[in-house]
Amino acid sequence: MLFGIKCTRKGIRTIMKLIITTLIIMFFATWTAWAQNNLEQFEIVTPPVCVNNKGETVQFVKKLSQKASFSAGMAKRNKKRVPTIYRFSYEKSPKAMQRFIDLHECAHHQTGDVDRPLPPQNSPLQMMNESIADCIATLRIRDEDKNGEALILDALLEINKTMSSLGFPDSSFNSRKSNISNCLKKDVSAETFILGVLKQREFK
């Protein structure tokens, strides 16, 4: 006897039906949860003010992708050499993450990264540039947004989700989180911090 059903041919068929029905229910429950999470849409926030180190106003361009599962940004000059930030699938992320990405990418324009030679992927120089951009984004959110510190914590949660989905080890996120947390405590404004970076790079 299994599950209170006698192990006859008829009983075995009944058990198999129960197992198949249970698996189908589990599949649809899992798929529904995944679909709800994947299809969740957020209102796209208004881009921040962004002026690069040369005094040029940076434009923001929205890019949609049906296949993207998370938001991303890219800072560069377009074909006409206009400083630009591309906003990829921002509807996939809440306000805190959108805001952080915008200001992180803006920081690459503010510190002159966009007009410098692109460092090798994952090189110490690239990691330093990314840490600086994270710090500037953190300082701006802290000082410019209502409940800025809470927004930064929300952004960290989303950053963790994104990095995990991309296969980054926990140590990578923890290092980024530590940098952002330290920047949050800095007794300096984003403007002053940027001036220090530009002076070090001899842009000022």
C-alpha cells in the first residue's frame, strides 16, 4: 500500500496520475512565479542633470529590449560625438536602481572616463574607474534625494540580484558593497570628490 492506495495495477495507475498531476501543478506554480517576476514593469524615472568634465550636457537615450532580464546603462559619445548615456530596459528595475545606474554612468562622463582610452576588461584601472563611479553615484543620491541613504540600500539589493544572475561570486558584490558603504560615510560632496579625481588625472 502506498499513499493509502493498494498496489494493484489500478492502484499504480492512480498513483502515477497523482504524481503527474502534482508535477504539473508544481511546474505551473514555478512558471507563474517566474513570469510574474520577469514581466514586472516599473515606471521609468526622469534622468538626472548630467554635465561632463568639459561642460557639455549629457543626453539620455532610452533603449528597450524584450530579452533583457535586468536594467543596464552605458556611457559613451554617439556617432556625432555627443556625450550620451544609453538606458537599457529601465522598466525592469525599481527607482533606486534606475537612479543609481544613471548617476554611475554620468560619473564616467564627469570624470572624463569616456574620453580616455578604454582600459582592459577587469584590469585594476577599470575596477578603479568603476569604484569611483559607484562612489560619485552614492554621494549624489545621499545629498540630492529625499531618503537618499534608504535608496542606496535598495539599489544595493538590486545590484546583488543582478550580479548574482550574471554569475559574479559573492566576494565581488561584497567588495562593491564595501566601497559604496564607505563612500556613504565620506564627509565630502560629489562635486568636491569629482574635482579631486580630475585634478589627479590632470584634467584640472
